[in-house]
Amino acid sequence: MNEQTAAKPRKPTPQLADYPHRVRDTIRYADLDPQGHVNNAVFATYFESGRVAIFREPDLGIGVPNATFVLVRQEIDFLKELRWPGDVEIGTALAEFGRSSFTVVQTIFNGDICAAAGRATLVMMDTVTRRASPLTEEAMAKLSPWKYRGV
């Protein structure tokens, strides 16, 4: 077997317990496409619900005065179909920190089945200048408890 035909190592199956923040959402009939499963674009909406929940929930205190977090990149690995009716649980965690950005890792579970895994890069943006702003010590302190718990 040569390098071109060698099997790639499989990524480990995500575990919901590795994602410290979780929210539930309902699979709606309107989420379906003509194939009868949840449309791929809706997965991005489920991930958005998870990100918005972690940054907007007042009890979490993640908000930073005069700043907001904006999405600049998103990747999704589709692992299983989702069908209506049902519910999903979206797990969210923070994985890597840069100067003004950080990576969010997420999963979508339907019961015990992981339907998708995703990564998103968010940048902290100054709400006045509308430009990227370095992550402050305050922002890092607020984000750090939500770090990814997996390997």
C-alpha cells in the first residue's frame, strides 16, 4: 500500500460531555429539504443558536463592554442525517485563542447520535470602530471557563 492509498486515520467521534455549554433546539418541519432530512444550511443555524446562547445568556457574563464577537469562518462535518420530528442538543466549547480571535468547536446531537461537528472562528470587534480588537484579559477570563474538555 502506498501513501496515496493508505487509509486516513479516523477522527474520534465527538462526545457531548466535552462541550461545557449546551442548548436544545427543535427540528422543525420547515427545516427539511426535498430528500426528507434536515437541509445542510439548517445545521449552520443550529450551530448559530449554540454560539448565540453562550454569548448572550446574561448568567454567563461573557459579554465584553463596547465589543462584540463576529463570525469570520465556519466548517461543518456532516456525520448523520437529522429527520423530523425531533430535537437536537448543541454542544459548544472554546478551543484555541489568538490575538483578537478564538475558535469555537461545536457538535449537534440527536439523542446519543452525533449528527455534525463544526469549527468556527470568531473575532472580537470594537463596536465603535468596527475593527478587530485584541482579546483583553477581561475577555480571556470570561471565555476560559468554556474551554473544550476533550483531547
